[in-house]
Amino acid sequence: LEKTIALYDTTKAEYENQFSKLCRKHAALKALLQLHGIGSIGAVKILAYVVDARRFATAGHYLSYCGLVNLVKESGQRSYGTRSPRHNHALKAVYKTAASAALCGRNPIREYYEHLLNNGVAEHNARHAVARYIAKVSYGMLKHGTEYQPYRWRKTETAHKP
């Protein structure tokens, strides 16, 4: 049992070393590492599953692929219910884990979470909103090749107020 645990630890360290090397070389991975809550393993997983973000027409399609939103069936302003779309379970796990990790420290994502709580959003809904926020930001960064802009949610919120 001790040999197996030692082998596991060395193999894990080798993989983490390889992932950190990849993150230093690849520009998209460097950009994803700027997001709070996403580490080298999560960044590699995201890029491995997404490959090219331009294959998703909108952020909504990407969120559906990640399993972070439900599909609403509507026709002629009549709702026929919602259903959970088939989704990539690994990406959903990455974003949910990233949301949990981001909420542990003092960072812009934590401030967004507290802002949602102050506006009366339930705690579990605020955590889901943070996961969707991280997914949308990472989608935009991958699709357009941009850098992370931490407080952009404040700018868009003030633009929507009457």
C-alpha cells in the first residue's frame, strides 16, 4: 500500500510539472491562469475539451455545453418546460471547483459573489452564478484572445441600470 501511494505521489508530481510547463508555453493557458480559482490542471482541462472556442456561436451555447444552464423549450412565447442538456461533465466540474476556490480568498470574483448576496440572491444561486461568470469570462478569453479584466461585471451592471 505504501509503494502504491508513493508511486501515485510521484506520478501526480510529474503530471503537475508537465502541466505547469504547458502553461508557461501556451498563451491561452497563461491567460486562463489569470482567472481566480483556475489552476494549471483546470486550465489544461478547459483548453483540452474546448480546443477552439469559436465553435460555440454564443456564450449561452458554451454554458449549455458546460452544463451550467438548462435548455428552455419555447415556441410562440409559450414555455414547454426546461430540460438539462447533454453536457461535458468534466468542464462542469472544473468551473464548479473554480468557483469554490475563488470564493475562498479576497479577489474580484469574491466581490461579485458578495454583490449578488447583497442583492438578495440565494447563496446556492450566487455560487452557480459565479461558476457561470467564470465560464463566460474564460470563453471570451479563449474566443477573442483577450486578457482577464477583473471588474468588468461592474461596468456592465451600471450600463443596464435605468
